[in-house]
Amino acid sequence: MERKEIVAVDAGDARITWFGAERARLVLALGHGAGGGVEARDLQAIARVLPGCGVTVALVEQPWRVAGKKVAPAPRTLDAAWSGLWPALTKRGLPVVAGGRSAGARVACRTASELGAAGVLALSFPLHPPGRPEKSRAAELLGAGVPTLVVQGGNDPFGKPEEFPAGAYELAEVAYGDHGFAVPKRAGIDEEETLVTITDAVARWVAALRE
């Protein structure tokens, strides 16, 4: 069942869309990227599938997005908003896995230890700006300090799987996927297959996390 909740934080009103699971054992909270919202295909697929695995999914919209602004604020503002709404995510008394896609993944990594997240799910982690591998953000990922799963497209211009440094995290590759997990037609893989790859990887990782 889907339910929306408005949470007031210092930067304005954030919005959580809850996808509840019966007898949930944890909450998976996912933020969006800087160029899109929670309507992203991967976020919606996870919200549709994971409740069937005993996971309540919370899709979180940052205040700037709720207010209809086009440009995301500075990272410190994003982090503060995420931290401000964290009590709304933990109020059920369940462990909370923090996560998100792209910029949302960075927020989750930067705040995970401080907030006491049970883990981090990083979808399309932007390891570096396209064409600028020297501008690495690996320190954010490696500094998460909690169990972490990265789900990365094989052709992501923000960082291909082979570019990621060794570290205490798991990485699942989406073959041929770009930053939005879109796959070229010549690959012979349709969108539904790609989404199943993503949701299967997340479901397996979450199940192992709960053991």
C-alpha cells in the first residue's frame, strides 16, 4: 500500500512515499538524483518488488524537488535535509538501510555512519564527473562505514564497474547500462530484464543483510 507523508526540515518540506510490507523487518529509504525524482525506473521497480521480500520501501523527495526547483542545492544542504527527516524513517523501530540513486547515493554514503544506518544501497554511484576520472568521489563510498551494495551500469559515464577501487562493499553490474540503467537495443536486453537484474541484486543483498 502506498502512502505519502510530508516531513518538515530546515530546508523546507520533504516528502516520503511509503510502500509498506507485511511483517517488515527493515526499511529501505531511497533518495533521488540531482537530475530527476523518485519516478526513476529503478527506484519505482525496487518500491514495487521489495515489499514482497519483507522490506518497507520509503522513496524520499528532497525539499528542493518538492518545491519544484530545477537545480539541487549544495551537498551540505542535501545532507542536512536527509538527516532532518531521518527520525521519520526510524519511527517504526525498524533498522533503516539508507540509499538512493546518483546524488542520493552520495548523500546516503556521507551520512550513514552518523545516522546509524543499517547499510547503504548506492544505485548508479557517480564515482566521478563524465570524462573526469581524476575528480574521484571514491572517498565518500569507501567512508560509508556500513555494509554497502553498489549497483552500477556497465557503461555508466560517471564510473564503470572496473573503475571502482577495491573496498569493503559489494558491486553488482547491470550489463550495458548507462547512468539511468538504459541499455542499447543492440545489447538484446529489454528494460524489464534490466530492472529484474537490479531488483534481484537488491533483494539478495538485503536478505543477506538481515541474517
